[in-house]
Amino acid sequence: MTRGFDAIVLAGGQGRRLGGVSKAEVLVAGRPMVDHVLEAASGARRIVIVGPDDLLRPGVATVLEDPPLGGPVAGIDAGLTHLRASGAGGDLVLVLACDVPLVAAAVPRLLAALDAEHAADGAHLVDASGHAQILAVFRRAALAAALAALAADGGVHGVSMRRLVGGLRMVQVADPDGQGADADTWDDVQRLDSLMTRKVTVSDSSPHTPSGSELHRWLVSTGQDLGVNPDALEVESLLDLSREVANGVARPAVPLTSFLVGYAVGAGGGDRATFDRVVARVTELARGWSVEQAPDDPAGGQDTA
């Protein structure tokens, strides 16, 4: 198992296609994009933003590559240098761009993919066209060695991500749901904002929980009684997870799994980003359960109710 990770959030670009505004500060679903990304990385031991000082957040450092505007590899180098100077950290380094507000669900998949491939140096998210995105987790030693080799061969300023990972053994993690979708243009921003604000929470009405229905009133009332923020729970995602568990494991596993999910979310801070990460990971486990258990468990994935 992996033993913890640090995180580098790249936020030093110029945002040319957004008219020169800071991508990190552009609002999506009512919050700056960088805050969505910081939540996605909240499981890290330490987080550093490679960007201007006005992006400073409590408990998160900011640094800039020297000279500035050196591109993503120079930013990663600056971030890793800062982490190295601030003391020992995790075995892994998560690297995220600042303009991927949906990435929370992809982080546990990246970590799991690298954990499963002991000979690999890293794992990165790959979109439907096969393009590797700036969303990756690296083994710290391998990343440091790759950056040192580039520094000795002309420097890291202006170097492409393709060149950085060219000599590394990278696991490709598919992104069929667009969790790595970025915001290069205002159209992208509008699309992401619409997608994220459309997510249904306990306080909302939905086809499964119409306002005033018994289920909706039960969820709102029980959540209030327990002191649970209703916006921390997305109803549709949890119902989808219940179906995955019922079909891939067994119906009696649904309430037990829901308990485990709730326990894990509470232990992780109880916020929406933690909920998204836990649900995404358990969904992945449920989908693979019947396949993994089939050779040894003839009843694997069958409904025992």
C-alpha cells in the first residue's frame, strides 16, 4: 500500500484564452476553481500551490518558478523543491492543474492505479482521445530523478510534460467521465459550471427525491437532526452506488456499504470533496468485485436476498 502523498497544484499560467484572467480564481459552481482542486487534494500531507501569492490559502504554501511562466514542468520542479526544503514528506507526489474542478473523483483512482503497479513510476489520467492530462501521481524518487536529468540537460524552463514523463514508466488511467475536464475557454467554464451546479444534493429536489416526497422529507429531517450538511451528500451518486453494490455484490451489502461510506466520509472531514472521493472509490470496488471473486466464489456478484 502507498504511504501518503504530497500535492502540487499548478496555477502559474497566463490564461490567455480567458483574456488573461487568473484561471485559479475563476468561479465554477460559486467557488474559485483552485478551491475545488485543493479539496480534491485534501488527503495530502502537504499542499503547495505554484502560483502568485494572492492564491495563498490557510495551511497551503505558494511558490513560483524562477523565472516565472516556465510552464508545467518548471512549476512541478519549483513545487517539489519547496516540498523538499520543508522536510520529509510522503512517498508520492500528486500533481494537479488548477482548472480541473471535477478532479476529486479521479484522485483515488490515480493513487490506486499506481499502488497496483509496483514497477511503475507514476500514473496519469488519459482522456478519450488518448491525451495524457496534467493530472498525475508520481513516486517521489522517480519524479526527482527525471527533473534532475532535465535540469542537467538544458534546464526545466519551457520543457513539455511529454518530455518529463517520456523516460518514466507511467500507468494510463482512463477518464471516460471527463473528471479531468479543464477550463481553457469561457465556454469550458460555462459547461463545467452548469455540470457542477446541476448535481443534486439532499436539499434539492430530484426525480428520485421530489420536493415534499417521503424520501426527501426523511433525508432532510434526519440530516438536520444529525447535524449533517445536506449539501455534502449527492443523492443521485449514492443511489447509483447502491445499485452498483446490489448488482455487483449482493443486496444485503447495500446498507452495510452505505454505513462504511458514511463512516469514511465522516473520518475524512465530512465535506463534499471527501464524499465524492469515497463514493468514486467504492463504486470502482463494487464494479470490479464480481469479476475478481468469480474464480474463487461461484456466488460472487449474485443476489443472495
